[in-house]
Amino acid sequence: MNYTFTKEERLCSKRHIDGLFHNGSSFVIYPYRVVFLTLKDQSSAIPVQCIISVSKRRFKKAVDRNTLKRRMREAYRLQKHTLHSFLREHDLHVHVAFQYVGKEKLPYAQFHQRMEVVLNKLSDECTKIYLGKNH
């Protein structure tokens, strides 16, 4: 298992980000709001590209936003292998935005536990949306 979070796994293209927010589906599992777009026939070897964001309106100080993003990124990095193996198995690619919707800073243990729930739900949603169309 590879526990890195490389540049290729980050969603940086403005065109892709706009497409994600205009065409994607979403769900909320506190403290995350997840927006995702399932893609087929991508040439990339990376099954998931994601963006992590924290609202500037809720957290005025950059220090607080960066701390929350760091915790989210770490929780994702340590648990992404389950989602990656599922997507590779079904030859799917996903663009995902993880947005923090909590009102206060939570301990890392809660980030980790909720990210596990989020990734399982994301797998289920991808199954419903994509595999439901083909079968």
C-alpha cells in the first residue's frame, strides 16, 4: 500500500474543478461535504483526484484553515487505499472535493473516523451512479 499524497492526486485544473462543481453530485457526512464526479475512460493511472477546502468565512485565520486542511489531508491519505482499490477494480475515475462544514476545530481522531465513513459512502455512490447505468 502506498500512503503518499502526490501532486498528481490533487485536482488543480480550473476546468476540471468547474466541471466537478457544475456536474457533480454531493452528500454531507458531518464535518465533511463531499462533491464528486464519476468519470470513465480517463488515461490517467490515478483513480482519484481531489481538492480539500475550508471556508474562509467560517475560519478567518489562515492558521486555522491550514490546520483543518492538514488534518483532512492526513485522514484521507491514510485511508484512500480502500477507495483506490475499489475504483481500479471497476475501472473508474473520480474527481472529489472535500469541504469542511464544521463550525469549530475538531480533534484529529474525529476527522479520521468520519473520513472512513465518507470513503465508504463515496464507493457506494459511485456504484449506484456508474454501475447502475451499465447493468
